[in-house]
Amino acid sequence: MTEAAARLAEPGGAGGTLSWTAAPRDAVGFLTRIPVGGARLAPGQLGRAALFFPAVGLLVGGVAAGVRAGAGVVLPDAPATVLALLAAIIVTGGLHEDGLADTADGLGAHADRTRRLEIMRDSRIGVYGALALAGALLFAFAALAPLDAADFARAVLCAHVLARWSALPQALLPRAREDGAGSVLEVGPGVLAAATAYSAALVLALGGLEAGGWALGGAVVVGALCAAAFRRALGGTTGDTFGAVIKLTELTVYGVFAAVFV
């Protein structure tokens, strides 16, 4: 999550207006490449913006669904799905894919915690990172390509909402290091409860009780497993592990919808 870290101001610095009215814009500016004119974020702003992380997922999923529907007019489902997945990656700047690759490289190393964290800081992608990215892209394509446009839209909307929500419980864990994006994401209980409530409502409304319910359960399980792995291997979370859990949750929801609708 190197790019995300670059968008943060120093703690207590003048990172912009610490107001709730700017929080939706800050969430979009932090999680996507959409030019919304936001300033660099101070820690207080990021905590407020976190309430709107799942809503940003709804935006990203909407982009993917729109590209799939539009491209599907002239292309078969498979290439239209590829374009939709690429559109979501472009909108987010590959932020979460970067986190997944760096986390895979760190966790895959036969080294102590300090060395793993050093590896995760390296901008170069290693074997484990490359395998993780390839597996993520292939799984997403295989799960989504068989879905028709309507089910594809349900899948990507629910997946991106839950993926962004999944970062919020991770913020309750210890930090593996004291700098970077992961070190300043502080989510209060009120923000977590509100984001959880509206994320669950969206997923159940969009995906239905069966797929939506399984998707919610899958997101919780993936988050718990990731939390345990990050604490054991790294001592806590980093900006990269936030990206990793977001991507893994997204893929889990794709798998749920493939299992239900294919």
C-alpha cells in the first residue's frame, strides 16, 4: 500500500479539514484514482473516511458492472469479463493487488518478522507475489465469466462492498510497524457498527438472502483467518495486509456467487 501511504499527512499535520462533510470525498480519494480534489489525509480524516469505505466499494463494483454490461453488447461474456475486471483495477490503481502481492512475498519468506516486513517494503514483486496475483486474476475470471450480466452485477457490487468493509475490523488489530497507511487507520466502534450495518443491508438486498448471507459469512471467516495469520507471522497489520484482506474478501464473494448462480 505504498501509494496509499503517500496520501497521508503526518499525524497531527494539516491534512485538510477534519469534518464529516469531507469524509465521502476523502474515502474516494484514498481508495481510488478518481480525481476528487482531496488533500492528503491526516489520521483523523482517515478514521472518518472509513465509514464510507464500503460505499466506495459500491462505486467500484458499479464501474465493473457497467463495463461488463456495455462490453457485453458487442463481445462474448469472457472478454467482457476481462475488461470489467481491468476497469476495477484501473479505477483503484491496483492498490489492493499491490497489497496482496507484497503480503504474499512477506508471508512466503522463510524469515523472521523483521525480515518479512522488509521484504514487504520492497517495491519489486517476488515469486510468491506473482503467483498470488496470477491466482487472484484467474480465480476472479473463472468465477465471474459464467455469470450473466445481472448476476455479474450482483456479484461485483457485493464483493466490492464487503471487500472495503473487511479492512475496518482489521484496524482493531495491533500494528506491525509504526509508519505507513496501516498504522493510522483508526476505526471507532461507532464507525465500525454503522459501516457493518449498512454493508450487510446492501449485500442482502443486492445478493438475496442465500448468496448475500453466504457472502457475509465468508467475509467474516476470511477476515478472522487473515487476522490470525498476520498476527502470527508479522505481529499485526500493515498497509499491505489491509490490501490483501480486501482482495481476498473480494475473491471469496466471487466464489460464493459462482457457487450459488452457476
